[in-house]
Amino acid sequence: MVDFRQSWGENWLYFHDDAGLLISVRARWTDVGEVDPFVKVAAGRSHFRAADLVGLVELIRGLKV
């Protein structure tokens, strides 16, 4: 891990990949960030948050030709 900071309303984790490129991912996607309240309440019963599924649908719709 190179850095951990807040940007665009999210906490981000920065690291170098195997090629040396600087990569950033949302901290909530890792075990470094705070536990998402939804994940805590779901207690392993749900793999996806509704908001993330809606975002995925919008992304897929945008890819259709």
C-alpha cells in the first residue's frame, strides 16, 4: 500500500501493481477500509448491495449497441 486517502467522497487505497503502475481501488472493496454498514447488517446473507446492482444494470444498458 502506497497511500490511503479520501477523494470524491470515498476512501481510496493506492498501491503499485506488478508492473509498477500506481493503481487505486475503493477502500470498501478491501479489508483495509471500514466495514460497510450494509455488509455488517447482512452478515453474509447477501453478496450484493441493491445500489450496486442498479449501477451494474445501468452500466450494461450503456454497453448495448
